[in-house]
Amino acid sequence: MSTLNNIIPIMTSDTSPYGQAFSSGVLSTAYTAWYAFNDNLGQSWVSSQVAYPHYLGYKFNKISKIDGYSITSRNFDGNDLTAMLKDWVLEVSKDGISYTVIDIQIGVVWTSKGEEKTFLLNKAVNCKYVRLRINANNGYSQTVSTLGRLKVFGSEGENNKLIIKNPTTNEHYSLSDNTLIPLPDPSIKNMLLYGIEQGKEIQLDVPFTKHRHFNDTPVVNVSGKVSTHDIGKVNTLNIKELRENEDFEPIFTWYNTNMTSNTAPSPLVASGSSLFNSNYDYYKPFNGTNFDWSDSWTSNKPKAYVQLDFNEIKKVNMISITTWNEPNSTTSPKRFSISASTNGTDFETILNEITLSEWVYNTEKVFFLNEDKNYRAFRINVEESFGAPYVSIGKIKLGYKREVN
């Protein structure tokens, strides 16, 4: 645990001296985001007067480790304490698109101006973005949020490097400064060519815990010998320096929606153009399961749409659709397109209309989108089913494929 070292500098603008302060909006230029990171409690950030949630955050210049934060109430006018945030979550991200909740606070009351409350995390986490997602204030009649100062505790940037210490010489070695070198394999030859004789520590090119290689078909070499092998978890083509407490980042990432109604969990909202009846509600494809015919969205006509609004911008370049789990393939989408929106109202096509020759029930298909732009709402527009007077979808997943260098 750090000794409460605030790693956000005293900001003099949204981008000075470094990093970036950001928010979902401000009430006016007198309450801009960087005021939450300066040293004057007479100034403060005040959100725009819009529906919750509100956001306030900071972008570090490099991946940093955080283990706590503090919030100080502002010292300005009579509405300080009732406008102060009451319910919020702290979220972190490495790309500014996909956020993870690391702390939840409900019902926090402020009793005096300039009051600082500190919140320590159970486990330190690495991130490049950190933000408060505020869901309510302390009773102020307008839908605004405010605070005087936000501090984030931890260590910034290079302190998080994974390094190896020589127990004899106390020297430290790292891939980043070329004193820790990759080794193709642990052969005697490579030990002598690249190893300690060269004054450097060694490391296998890829840890075996990060391998996965399958060769289901036996290979016959030129001498007539047959060989196969299966060695681990992820087939890695090159090595990058791993950082302390950082999980291995998968190539494919799916957002877990797990909806229990059309508006839960907040801020997700599922909707559409028509329902067969309420047993086949719009949220069903986004609940994470596909047990049977009732665990699906079903329209009352073959031309219909269903959509999910994240209510925040998301990186999505692939969409998975699974037909309903009922021995009837005539309800599957045959001709459809996919559109998306940045504001939840105006939609543009991100996957042109396609026509399928067949789509068996309870079968998943993944559609990749060549889109650089990010959106908040996504809509499946079905134009035709495979013959039924309605259309059904059992499960929809949205996610992104990471670029592999």
C-alpha cells in the first residue's frame, strides 16, 4: 500500500501540466473539470444539469498503479453539501472505452465544507484512465454533481515495471532497458550465447503459462516420422513486457450485459420495434443465457428490430447473434443489417444488409465490423425471417477484437 501519494498533479488546465482532466459535462466555464484537480477549494467542478450518471475523471500519460483515492467537499456557497455526490462508483480503464468498477460508495453524507474522505482499495490496480461515475447527489433539487478536490493515490508509470533482481549483485534487470533479454529456448547453446556470460539476466521468449498451440493433425516430416504436440494456453508470437498485477489481455473481449429487465442493470436500456408478447421481452437476448424458446426476443412480425443502448460510448467491432433454442429454424433472421448511434436517436449503418442461406436454431454467428468510430447504441434490423410470421433471437453479444501487433 502506498503512503497516500497523490499521483495527479496540481492542474492548471484540462491538460496542464500533464495528463488530462475530463468529465461528462460542466454547468458552465466557471466549473470546468480541471478545477477538481487544482489546489483551491473555492473553485470546483460542477456537472452539467442532465440526468445521472455524471462522470469526472483523469487520464494518466502512462499506465499507473492506484490503491486509493480521496474526495474533498468544496468551500464555496450554501449549496455545497447538498450538491455533493452521494452515490458513485470508481472505474478504471486502459483504453478509455471499456471500464471496470473497482469501488462502490452508497449514501455518503458530507457534514462540513472542505471535508476530505479517503477510500482505500482492497487491491491495487493498473490503469491509464480513472473516473467517478456519479449516480446521485445529497438532495440538491437540480440534477447536478459537484466536488472540490479529487486525489488518486498510488505510483505512476515506470514504477510498475516488472523487473528481476539478482540476489547476489542486487542489480535489477528489465526488458525495457535491454538488460533482460528474451531467450528462444533453454538450450545450452542459447544459455552460452545470450545468458549470464553476456552480463544479462535471461528469460524464456514466452512463459509456458501463456502458451497454447494445437496440432490436431499428425505431421509427417521428411524422414517419415510422425509428431504432434499440445503445450499450454496461448500461442504467442512475440513477447512484450508484462506489468505487475496486469491480467493477460485476450484478443477477443465481450461485454457482459446480463440484463434482468429492459432497464437493468443501469445504465443499460434494451428496446425494439415489436414483441410477440411480454414473455419475449427486448432484454432477453442481452441476459447472457439461451435456455429455451422463452429465453429469447420474439417479434410479432418478420420485419422488426431489437437494440441495446449502453448509454456510454463503447468500442464494438464484432457482434455475436445466436438464434433461439427451440427446434424451429424458420424464425431465424434471414435478411438483416446492423446500425449504431452515438446519441441513442440517430442511427447509421455499420453492417450492410446481408442474406443468409440458412441459420439453424441455437446456432451462433459472429459478424465483424470494419469501424473505427465508437458508438453507444446498437440495433439489429431484421427485414425477413426464414418463413415464420415473426423473428426470434436467443442471444446477442457485443465486443471487440484487439489488434495484434
